Amino acid sequence: MASLSPVSSTVTWRGPASRADIDLDALYLDGGKNESRDLPWRERLKHFTIPWYLLTMSTGGLAGLLASQPHAFRGLFTIGKTIFIFDLVLFIIITALQIHRFARWPHMFMTALKNPAEALFVPSLVLSLEGIISGTQAFGGPSTGTWLYVTVYVLFWIYVALAILCALAVYSYLFTARRLTVHSMTPAWLLPILACNLTGALAGSLAAGQTPFHRVPLLVAGLTLQGLGFWVSIPLLGVWITHLMSDGLPKAATRPGMFVAAAPAGYTAYALLHMANAIPLNESYFARHDHAKEMIKTMALIFSVFIWCMSFFLFLVALVAIVSATIDRQMSFHLTWYSFVFPNIGFTQATISIGQALDSQAVTWVATGMTLILVTVYIFVLLAHIRAVWKRQILWPGRDEDAE
């Protein structure tokens, strides 16, 4: 009987061994010497990490973006619905594989939660649900009855609870169990609070299908959590800028994650305008104040324009970093590449909403151009993702977020 035991980065044979006794991760981490060997897919799934939900975040967000286009053409709704169904399928597959991973390797569950490289991406699961809930009403509402609107209303409150719990749990753990410094800061620190930041956008999307009675509490909750998400993100963005000043740009492969910094302001601008337009005229407070809705819409527009440029600036900072890495040919695929898409969806939706509020065709056409670019980028990233799995750049020992 014999076994393989890793010593540093080498593998030491102790005699004849059965396949069951071999530490496959040790074998395939041997300095890349065994990379040509065929690691079984069932073993590769051990490295199917939580950040895979970034794929469904981006896919669901893209479907929602297509549903809100100011310059729609015949068939666009069908394209958006197809992408939404694709997102649902991806979400089910990814969730099933995550369950398989933690069921087969139970110790990986706590390991993942204790590793910031994975734990900080737990909110991507909640954020994926936001896209599914909003897409359910956008694409399913026109062809179903009132039961669907009641269902998404209930799902909204479940999402609110999950967003608060997720932000509180992840940050509380990092506050008490980890000692992270400014030097280790990444835009992923924003993800836990970003789940709250998208509550306003979700409320604005769902409000149009709700009765005036249900619309008011939905919008109040959306505004409350939107404020929480935005204001908590401000000091975190300050830490991020400090990190860039003191430590420079992050590694080239993870630079797409810099776009996450543009998300809070972008989604907040979009959410404020979206919620202001959904205010019911003859319900509760607004029934007693005839001009309240117009005043709130004006204030929402002013503040949205005010913070839009913040999102634009952080987008440009990330873009310059990406261009410099591309010129130096240092880019290699990483799951954070989906940050090319999801954060910029909020930025694009904010641009659309501002253009519509200002009744500016120029702005809405710019937003349409931004949408076309995002669709192209999404396809490119998705193909790069497939290629990376095939070429063993990810889903391979030592090359994912679970690497020690």
C-alpha cells in the first residue's frame, strides 16, 4: 500500500499506491509538470468556487438592460427573454454544482466562508437573485396573470431580508475573524453592501406592476436600503482610492474588478429616477400632497446627475488600468472579468434614465451605443470563460479562488 504526499511543491512516492490514495491536487500542482494529464471533471468540480455566480449576475443584468432600452426594435424583447431563460438555466446549474461541491467535500464549505477570496463573493448569489426577480416580472408579467405580481412582491421582501443578512454576516465576519488591511483592499469589499444598493433598482422595476397600496411600502424599503448601500460604499471607495495611491494598480488579471467601484453611484442614480417615476399619485402621503411626486422627480434627477459623474470617473480609472494591462499583454482570464459587464450595466441604465428624464435623444442614443458595447463585451467574456475552462486556466488545482 502506498500513497502520494505533497512536500512543498513536489510529490514523493512511498511505494505502490491505489488511485484512491493519491492526493490529486498535489499531483496536479506539481509545478505544472503534470498539466497534460487528464484530471477527471468530478475532481475539477472541487474548485467550482462561489465567484461563478458572477456569470449569472451579468447575464441577468444584461437581460434587464435589454428590457429597458429606449430605442427598441422588433424582436428585442424576445432576445431579452431568451437571455433571461439562459440566466435561469445557468443559475440552476451553478447552484447544483455548488451543492455537489460542498456535499462531496464538506470541509470546503467552511473553508470557503473563512477565505475572503471566496467569502466576499457570497453576495453574488444574492445579486443574481435580484436579476431573476426583476426579470421574472419584466418578461413574465405581460403573459401571465396578477398572481405573478403578487409572487414577485413576496420575493422582493425575501430579497430585502437576504440583502441585509448577507451584508451584515459577511462584514461582521470580516470585522471579527479576519485582519484585512488597506493593502489587501479590492473592489470586492463593496459586494456585500452592493446587494443592498440594488434594492432600490429592484423596487423601481417591480413597482409599476403593483397596486398603489403595495407600491408605497415597496418604494420606501427600496429607498431605505438604497441609501444604506450608497452611503456605506462611500467610505469603502475612499479606502480603495487610498489603496491605489499607496500600492498602485492591482494585478493585471484582476483589474476588471476595478469596474465594481463604479457600480454604487451608477445603480443609485438609476434607482432614484426609477423609483421616483413609480410613485403613485393618489395613495398615502402623495394623496395629500398633490405636487410631491413632481418635486421628488426633480430632486431625483438633480442628485442622479450629480453622482453620475462619480460613476463615470471611476469607470475611466478602471478603463485606463485595463488598457495599460492590455498593451503590456498581461491580461489572463479570471472570473472577475465579469466585472466588465455587471457594474457597467448600472452605469448604462443610469444614463438611459437621465436621458429619458431630460427628454434628450442624444443621451439615450449614447446609452444605446453603450448597450451594444456591453452586449459585445459580454459575449467576449463568456467565450473567454469557456476557453479558460477548456485550457485549464480555471477550474484547476491552484488556479481558483480556493487556492491557498
